[in-house]
Amino acid sequence: MRISTVVSALAATVLVAACQPQGQAPAPAPGTPTTTTTTTTTPTPAPATPAPATPAPAPTPAPSSGQSAELYETVTGTQMMQILSEVGFDATLGKDNEGDPMIEGRIEGFKYTLFFYRCKKQEDPEPCMDLQFHSSFANDTKANYAAVNAYNRDNRFGQAFFQENGEIGLDMSATLQGGVSRQHIKEVIDWWKVTLTNFPKKMGGGN
């Protein structure tokens, strides 16, 4: 009886295996304990996203010449001598009858005097706020008041006038009030040069 029972069980197992689809593991025989295998899959971490690169700081722009230029609200006689030298003019520093700075020189052969006004007399050397260029011309062509007035009307730089000795005076004034650059002072000197050297041609006289 026991042998026939075993034979019957084996026959059933073979029959079940024959009925299994191809590629599928056969079902365990009845009464056979089954083992469940659990596969744990460890997820692959995503690659870390690199932090954005910190941009290099922008270079600090160099200050322009207008920002870095020293401003002059006053100027001394010594400073003006240095500036005149920088633009190629020789001159002599002295004092006027009030003790203020005074510079005498020549530009292309024409004599001129530079007077200083609104000076701080308590300081040494005196810093001054205003400048006045002056020159005199002999009235060889006998220019009249109408000719002098016409010059003043037609020219923005330079002021012509008759002096007590009969000569024609020529002035040009400038102020440093509020502050100007060293280059601005050089531009004023250049305008004085143009005014001074062109005056005889416009008036027909000489110095």
C-alpha cells in the first residue's frame, strides 16, 4: 500500500512538470516546503550636481582723469611758475606794490604780467583765487576808440582799453573759485597766448 502511494505521487509530479510552460520552473511537489528569496536592490545615487561656479569679481574701473585730478580753488605764485614751466614758458616771480604775487614773462616775444587777486595774505606763500593777465601795446597805428570797441565786441577773450600813457592795454581774467583742474589752468594760459599773439594783427599795432 505505501509503495503504490509513492508511485502515484511521483506520477502526478511528472504529469505536472510536463504541463508547465517552457521556461517556467516546475511547481514544488505537494508537501515540499518552499523557500522565498528576497532580492534587495540598492538604488544607485544620482550624480551630485556641481554647485555653480562663483563668478570672479569684476575689476574695479580705474578712476578717470576727471575723478582723480586735484582741484585748485586757489594757487600760489610758485605753483603758477611750475604750471607755466610745464607748458614751456619762462617767467620771473616777484611781488606787486601790495605784496601779492606777480609774474612777468614773455610769450613769443610779447611781454606780459600776471597779477594775483583775492589772496590770503596771512598765509605764506599766499594762495590766491583770481588771476589777471596783462600786456601793453604801443598805439603806432593811432587806433581810435571805435577800433578798440570793435575788438571788444568781436572777441570773447581779452579786453582792450586805452591806458593813461596812450598805449593800448590788453587784459584777460580768470577765477579758480569753485575749484578747477591743473589742466584747466593750462588751458587758460593757452587762451592767453592766443589772445596776446593775435592782438597786434587785429589792431595793427606792436609792443
